[in-house]
Amino acid sequence: MPPVRVLPSLLSCDFADLRGELKRCADAGCGLVHVDVMDAHFVPNLTLGPVIIEAMRRATPLHLDVHLMMTDPMRYAADFRKAGADAITIHVEAVGQRRMETAIRDLRTLGCKVGLAFNPDTDPRLWFRWFSQVDLVMFMTVYPGFGGQAFIPEVRDFIRATRERFPDLDIQVDGGIARDTAPTVVNDGANRLVMGSAWFKDPDQAGLTRWCESLT
């Protein structure tokens, strides 16, 4: 399995001090940060657009892992890449099987890493045909839209099935990941942990990061 990495989810940061929050992530040893983009249509919340990604890019060299929770992600993917996104993850539910080949190809053309995201009720085994063509898959372990939700344990079966089939793939989990759930999902096969409020509220963020990345 690839090494375990922690990705602080900036949805939980203090946007009044965005530059400072990004520095905190870097100082804690995180090389990647996670950015949730919501359109108030695919999910019931509205967050940020390319202009904020551009500001983040100016403020930090950290890897910007951009998660497009949007009904039409490919309409805006080039704008987010131009703004500075290093990786763009799209939802399979939004793109669909018929458009997936074109979507992956177009993201590759933009020169970014490519990810596929799954809502808790979506069975990834129906999408395995595409996994060899992307850099990561991400399982939502909460229903997307708002931070601070409880972890949905039923998603663990999907993580295990994916790791068994794809031993070298980056498997990312997002939602309810904290000190109690991180060992569980790593044991299931996840190696990239998106942590929101649990990370930003922890008094020892560097220690939390080191502890998570030591899990096997």
C-alpha cells in the first residue's frame, strides 16, 4: 500500500487567515491540503471558486487537492487548473459512465492529477474499469455538503474491496476522519486521510500528522 498521508481539509480552516492556516499545514508536516468546491446544486452548500484557489496558490507551494462537488465539474475544471489546482477530483455520480472516458482524458490534458470521488451509497465496483486510468479514488465517509458529520462505517466494505483489487492505488477517505477512525480506515486500505475539524482543532497538529502517517 502507498504511504499514509494526511490532507487537512481547508473547509474547516479560518478563512480570515488563509495564508496563516496554509502555513500551519506546512509547519505541521503536511505536503498536501484538500479543498472542497461545492456548487449548492450537487450538494446543499456553496463554498469557493477559482479566485480562492488562485489566492491559495500565491500563498503556498503545498499540493492543492481540489475536490469538485459540482453537477457539471468539467465545465469549470480548466479554470481550477489554471488557478493552481494540482489535482482535480470529480464525482462519478455527476459525470456518469458514458462521459467518463472523455472527462478523464480532458483532465489529463490539463496536466493535473486525476481523482474519482464516490458518495457513500455508490458501489465502486461498478466503476473499477476506470481505476487504472486515474491517480486516486476518494470515498466520502459522510454525505457530502457540510463538515463535522459522523463517519459512515458501511463505506469500509468499499475501501477494502478497492484495496484488494488495486494494491498500488491511492485511496483517499473524506468525512469523519479523526483519531478514532483513522486507524480503522488505514487498516481497511486507505492511505490518504482528509481531516477537517479534527485536524484544525487539535492542539498538536504536527503530532497528529506524524501519528496518522505512522499508521500501517
